[in-house]
Amino acid sequence: MRIVCVGTHLTASFRRMGHEVLDLHPPGGIVDIAALLDAHGFAPDLLVQQETLGPRVILAGLETLRCRKAYWAIDSHLNMHWHRHYARLFDVLFTPHLSLFLALPPQWRHPQAVHLAMSGHARPWQPHAGRGHDISMVGVLDKHRPLRGWLAELLQDRFGVQARQGVPFAEMLALYGDTRIIPNESIGFEVNFRLTEGASCGACVLTPDVGPDQDALFDDGHEMVVYADGLDMLEKLRFLLRRPDVAERIGRAAWKRVQAQHLPDHRAATVLNAVDKAPGNAATGAAGAEALWLTLFHRMRAGVLDLPPDAVSTALDSLPDTSSNMSARLRAAAEPPKAHPALPVRETPALSDLFDRLLATGAHADDVDVNVAAAGAALVRGDLKAAKPFWYRLHQARHLRQPEKPQSVYHACLLWTELLRREGRDAQPGFTYDPERHCPEAAFEMLVLAQRHNGNDLEWMRGVERLTSRRKALTFYRLGILARLALEPGAPWRTQAEYALACLRAYRVEQGLHELADAGQRATAEGQERAFLRLLDGHGPGGHLRRGLNVAPAAPPHMPPTTPPNAEVDISPDATAAPPADGGDRT
């Protein structure tokens, strides 16, 4: 075949397989792919684009190409807010984070999504006896990665390991090849580069349990070591240090797996096989134009793309009135660069016109995204009167139970939070939500907006707790909320135990053990010791929580929680800041 590769590292693999390849690496930004192909005089049978870390390339004109198209989304855990639209321009979507795409609402899922993790590296085997480091950690440490910072502190405190930052790629691989054990942490509890890079170098990778995407790559206990929390990690790390033969056996098995299944040639074969079997799924015509403009709009909202102020609105106005289009038009009208969110809807002409059209025609009455976009546009302005009709019409169109009447902007935000949570629209990791400007799309963003109006009361905190209990990626926010809830008068011992478990997941091991011991004492005093032990066994089926409590220092009366008792729990806007959307998270 004639294959055009955009930003991929599979060029050499395709050529070894006998294909003619045009290798393109355009700078970040919007690239007219048809014009670029014409300039090279190349008419492809297949286009393969790989998302590259750093500035992203958005290909314009894909809907006009008459070839198969495949996209390899690498950083979906931080960029799903635009990936879900951009992927529609391709026949096949490849991703290391298939579980994230499968969890999307049905209308946002790609019909041909294939699990494909980042490639490993062909490297010679180095016996562990000749390696100079027992433990190494390389990774970015900043305010966007608080859990990783606590992991680094834990490793330094317990093992004298100093985390390294800014290590050049070749030097990092050389370090991994000279290391026996690599503790891993992932910013969104997702498969990351450190796993395949460490395995490529034959190190024993100690990694958090991130689910099926990771299990598809390596076998726990045979090719990697999975841990449940910081306490479990310490226990397994000590074991591996005591038994270097086990660490070497696991590292060598992982290295063999990489050489047999996870090199670029294997990835190239997977791509071609999946493309060959896939029906034509890529959006074309007006649907393709919509997918492109929705991609650009969401990147503008994230602050990583500059376009003329009216470009998106003008383009979307010219396209068919789909629910995705209408949702974006509502948000574009409510969020222009010079918007005044304090103004009521009726004093914002473009927004008011859209509201009138929707309410007069009943269009998209049963669509969650359209109604939450309209309601959010009103609520961010504090305009409860304009928001209410969209709450009621959604319930009526879907024949839902009698809706609770919103009593205030704050109350309306909480009601929408619960509805979005039930719809599976929990959060958008990687998108920095600004409650002063953005219309909320997800349950977590509704809670941020609610906090702006009347946050930090008990009902709000319980809403945050319910939401964060479902998403490991929100562990940091869960930690602060549970610290507050545990100090509420009459708070049950279970709340303190949940706070302790969150501490352990966040690598705050000493704090977690103290809180867990205290919760156990309270449970025993209330005659619920067996319930407490069941909780321990449910969260630590291997027994590490019981063992940790047996060796923990005697618990003081009550250690101060992470968040001071009288402090507000801030989840907006700086506290919800995501890593730079185009910075990636390679390490």
C-alpha cells in the first residue's frame, strides 16, 4: 500500500513490510492534509496519524480524502474532551485507554475502537546482578501531580531514592536498564509510558492497578507487580528488595513479552490488520466538517488554540442542526473571549436567540448535552429563571420521574450533578474548568460551579464524595473532602476509614495507617469490629491492610486531617487545573 504517516514512529516498520511510505512530521497546529499531500504528489491508500506529546497536529480536510484513515490517540486520559470528536474523522481509533472510550455515553463512542498501547523498545537483556540501582524514579513533579510528589517523598523517606526530572529520553532508558525495580505512578490511573519503557529495559515495574487496559499488556505477578495503594506498594517493594531473584524473574519475563509482542513492528501489524477488517467509519461531508469544528472548539475552550473569535460560531451555524452542533453553539455563544457571564441570558443576544429557538420548537428536548449546555450557560450567569425550562423539559421528554424543583442556582447545580453522574458524565480530566466563564459539561464541573455560589456545605461535600468514589483519577479531591467529612459532628467511623484509604491511595501512608487504626478503635467501641475487618478485607484482599495495622504505631487520639477543620475545600479553579493539555505525560 501507499501509506502516509503523520507523526508516527511506525514508518520503518511499514517499509520493512514492503509498503511505500510518506513520513510527515508537521509542526503543531491546524494542517491542511490534502494540500500537504498534493505538494508531495502522494495519493495514499491509508493515512495513519499518531498523537504526539507536546503541540498537537489537527488535520483539516480529512473528510475529503478517499483513503482509509486511522488515529492513534496516546493521551486520551487528558484530552478526551476533544478526542471524542476528532476520532470521528477516522475509520479506526487506536488507543492505550480503550476503557475510557467504552465508558463514554453511546453517542460519543467510536464504532471501531481498538486497544493499542504505546510501543516498547528493542534493547539487549542486562542481568540484574550487573545493575547499579535497586530503585529508580523518573517523572515530572509539579502542582498538577500531587500524588506523584507524595510518592517521591515516600521513596526518599523510606529508601533514600531521589526522583529525577528532565532526564533526556536516551539517558532515561539507560537508567532503567541499570535499575532493578521501577515504581510507577500514573496521573489519571491510566496505562502510561513508564510501564512499557521500564519493561523494555528488563526492570521489574511496580505499578498501580489501573484495570483492563494494563492487564492486556502484562500479567500481574509474572511480568509486572500491581499494587492497590501506597502501603501495598511499600510491602511489595520490600519483598522485591529481599528477593532480587524474583524481581529479576519478573523483569526478564516483561522484557521477553516486549520483544515478542510490544515492539513497533507488532504495532504496525495490528494497525494494518484492524484497518483491513474495519468498515468505513470515518465521518465525511457535513458530519466530517462538524467533527473538525467541534475538535477545534474544544481545543479553544481548553486554551491551547487561537482562532478568530467568530470562526467557530460561523462554521457551526452553517452546518446541520445536530445535538452536538447545538450544544457547541450554545457554549460558543456563552463563552466568547469577551463574554460577560454576569449578564442574564436575555442581555446576551446570541444566547437568547438560541434559547428562544429551542424552547419554541422543542428541538433536542430529550438530549442531555443540549439541555445541560443551555442550563449551564444560564447557571454560570446566576440566571436561575433561564435555566429552569431545560431541567423540566428534559424530564418531560424522557418521561422521567417528577423532577425536583430547583430552589436556587446552587441547588440547580446539585440537581444537574446527580443527573450527569447517573448518565456516566462524571468528569473531564485534562480540561481546566473555569466557573467564571465555562458552561459546565460534567458532574464535577457542576460541583465546581455550585461551590462558587454556595459551596462547602454538607450537601455539597457529600456530592463531591459520591462522585469521587467512582473515579480514581479524582483521588486528590476525594482526600480533601473526606478529611472535612470525617470531622463533621457525628461522622461515622466508616467515613474516617474511607479517608484513611484515600490517604493510602495517595501515598500518605503514615497518615492513612493512623486514621485507619483510629477508625478501627471507634468501630470496636461501637460493637462493629467484624464490619471493620470486612472493610479491610474488601479493600485489601491480600491482607496488607491487616498487616499494616499490626505493625503501625499506636494511633494518637486523632491526627489532623489533610485539610484543616475550618478551611474550605477548594476545587475551583486553580485546584482543578489540569496538566498543560498539550504537554503530555510521558513521564
